[in-house]
Amino acid sequence: MGLAPEAWGQVELGQSARVFIAHEKNAGLTVPLAAVQQGKSAQQASVWVVDPASATLQARAVSLGAYGAQDVPVLSGLKADDWVVAAGGHLLREGQAVIAVDRKNQPVIAPAAAAKQGE
């Protein structure tokens, strides 16, 4: 995975991004290497997942496959529709409030939150 060359001029240092995990037949889920954090022990990996209902972070223990050059397969611990923080995880904390933004740095409303707003 990587950023398309034509997009480099639109990215600023420290900018956050919404990441979609591609799910290909027989390929499973993968995450960028930068998304992987140390879990509760040195042998346990985790990723930061955004809870769309509360817009807060949760550390999620994951089981990983063989590391690739840019990404790693997730064998268990994630669902295809989970929102995963792609980088900067060393600066985050459990329960921290976050705002998901799109490529234009506009806030993204999670499906659950959008449904509540329509009520």
C-alpha cells in the first residue's frame, strides 16, 4: 500500500487520514506496518480502532501473519469495517476522543452517528 504519486502535493506533515482496509478474496485483511503497536505484552500486537459510536479509541489485540515490506495480514482481531488508525499510534491513548476526517480534512460522520442524527 502506498500513496498515489499525484496525491503527494496534497498531504501535509502530521495530517491524519481515513484508512480503508481492502478485503480481497483469499487475501484477508491487511494493515500498514505503521498501524501495528505493541499490545499489553511484548509478544502481543495491537492496533488502534476508532469506535464510531463514541468517536474514541480502543486498543484491539490482533493476531498477525508474516510481515511484508509495507503491510501485514491480520489473522484475527479485526473486522473488515473496523476503522484503524494507520500511523502515529505511539502518541495515542485508550479512550482518547478523535475526529475522523476525509481526504479534504473534512469530518466524517460514522454510520451509527449519522443514523442517530436522522432520528
